[in-house]
Amino acid sequence: MTIETLDPLLDPRWDELVSSHPHASVFHTTGWLKALAKTYGYRPVALTSTGAGEHIADGVVFCEVRSRFTGARLISLPFSDHAQPLLNDGYGFTEMKQWMEAACSRGQWKYFELRPNISDLDPGSDLVATESFWLHTLDLAPSIDKIFSNLHKSCMQRRIRHAEHERLTYERSCTDRLIDDFYNLTLITRKRHRLLPQPREWFRSILTEMNPTAEIRMVRKDGDPVAAILTLRHRGTVVYKYGSSDERFHRLGGMPYLFWRLIEESKLEGVEQIDFGRTELENAGLIEFKDRIGTTMTKMSYLRYPQSERTSGAQLSRLGLQRKLLSFLPDIVSSNMGRLVYRHIA
């Protein structure tokens, strides 16, 4: 079998594969790849067993990340919770894996990393599981009343009703004003958790390149932003990707209310499931919160060749002195630091 490379941003066959393959997600779409390339300068590349000019049957998409600090590597895909290789019953994976291993052995890349969400690969002993997460999904097949009854009574149901009583105003769009208010909430949230914020350009790129499948949902109290979420949609799945809130208004129940509006609207629009993203295995608080929404957990592990150390954005922003300083840095400084750091992390 011959392995070919293609540029998914220029080859229309990639969109055809993503629109039809059962394992394709929003993270495989050209909109997401364009946002990564535009914001961080990554070069998307896809491997396939299909020859040039033929109908594409399979593919594994990566971004080439080149950094003088963290080296050159292939990541499938940066800042994506998962990116399942788009194969047919595993056919072709061995040959693609051998192609990537040979490229790493020649020194072309430091390593390659796969982020599958379905454990149907046969990686062999030379691929090493480096990180594991829980992936949370909510099935929207039951009736809306049944979904509501499955929510945690005090932490979700009562807070949703309280938010309704508070008459929070709700918006769903991607206007410039909404993007700016969302980013201001993001700065507040990341500072609260002592994490570097992603650059503003990242969110603008997502909403520009993925329109109309990327949206911001926000609630306000007397005009003040209370909480917001950024969601993505591909076929029958909506992905909750980012969320932020102002802790001064937490008593109003803005975030539970936003999730309920997301569930209601997705159900009405024929969405089959909501992907609530990944959670680190040791993050008991976030696991409990997503469990209160009624999600189902599936374990997934990232795979790498060869084995190497990796520093994630969260790990980097928690290191020593930086962790202490993040609570006090002006927003413009922390935002600029995020712009400099995240492109080297992937």
C-alpha cells in the first residue's frame, strides 16, 4: 500500500470524507483546521491510502507544529479534545503508522501524537499512551422532560429555575460585541483558575472560519455578562468547547441555565448528542459537575511515537512563580503571554 499526503485546506476530497465518514467530528473540518492555521501558524497535512485524483476513502489529519522551544512534531490535532483516525475497519492504519514512524526516525519530526476517542486501533507496542481523559457525552434521544428529570435536582434543576426567576437575558450569536464580552469573561475565568488565557484571535478565528456552526451563548443580568459558552456543531453532534463566567454572579445560576438552553435548543434542532468535552482523570470537581448534567463517560487515551515528555498549556500555566503571578497580572499582559505561549504547546 502506498501512503499519499494531501493538503486538507486545498483538496476538496477532504471535505467529502469528513461529511460522510461515521467517525468524523467537528475537529476534522476545514473550518477548525483553518482556525488553527490562521491563529497559530500550524500546517495541516493528511495521510491517505487513496491515490491522487481518486475518491478518498480514508485519512488521518495532523497539524505540523514547529517551535524552537518544543521542537517539530505532528499532532492530531492541536487544542482538539479528540480526532479519531478516519479509517475503514482499521484498514490502512499499520501502513500509515509505519510512514509516520519512518518520518520520525529520519528526524523530520520529534514525535507524532494521535488523539482517538474510540479505542478501535491496533497500535502495537511502539505506540505509547501518554495521557488519558474522560470524554462526556449526553444522549438527546430521550424526551426533553426525561432529560430534565435526569439533571441533578439541587445543583442543576433548582439553579435553572432560579435563573429563570432572576429573568436573565439570553443571547445566541457571534457578533463582535458578543465576542468581546465572551473574551472578557474568559480573562476573568482563566485568572480565577490561574491559567493563561488563549489569545483573542483564537476565538475570532473559530467564529469566523466555522460560521454558522460555531456560536456563543451568553446570559446577562441588567446588561452585565454573567456566563457564556462557545459551541461547535458537526452533523448530529454539538460540542461544548469553551465556557466562562463571572463569579460575582454565580448565585444567579447562569451556567446551569446556559447548559439547559443548549440542551433544549439542540433537541429542537434535531441534534443527536452533545459532546461536553474531555476531563482529566484527577479533576474530580469537573467530573462531578458534568455527571450532574446526566452525561455518560468514556475513557480515551492519546497515543504517541516515540515516547517523550509533553507539557500541556494547563501544566505550563501552573508552574511555580507563574501560577502565583497569574492572579495579579493585568489582563493585557496575561493575554499577550497566552499569545506567545500557546502556539508552542499544541
